[in-house]
Amino acid sequence: MPQLMTVDETARLLRIHPETLRERARQGKIPATKLGRQWRFVREQLDAWLDQGADLPTSSEDWALIAIAEERMAQPGRRLRPFAEFLAELEQ
């Protein structure tokens, strides 16, 4: 089960003000999910987002594609490559 984080926990992790975090979540700049009236952040998505230079897509469909890419990357002989390159391959 994914680890869900609150705004305060995530703001501490990212070392930004909670209101800045909320604004970036509203803009889709940080991967987030709104449960009722509160934002929640999945730790695994945040880690992946940070690992990729904080520039990953935020829709659930895009996260599914990332999971497929990670599975393929686990195969021997595969190299790590940018997400955009992986998407281009899928579109062919």
C-alpha cells in the first residue's frame, strides 16, 4: 500500500511552505491527490518526481506508463532513459 503524506509532512520533506505546496498541487506541478477537501501526496510518486528532476507528469495514466517503463527497465540489458523517449516509443 502506498504511503500517503499530508500537506505538512510533504512541505517539510520538500522544505517549502505548505501554502506553496498547495498552490503547486492545484497547478499540477507536484504529483498529488485530493481526498475530499485535503491534499494527499504518495511518497513513491514524490520520490520518482524528485529523482527525475521534479518534472514528471502527474495524471494517473502517466503514472501507469511510468510503472510499465520501470518494469521494462528491470529487464537485463535495458538502459535508463528519459520519460519522453519512452512515450515516443509507445506511440510508434
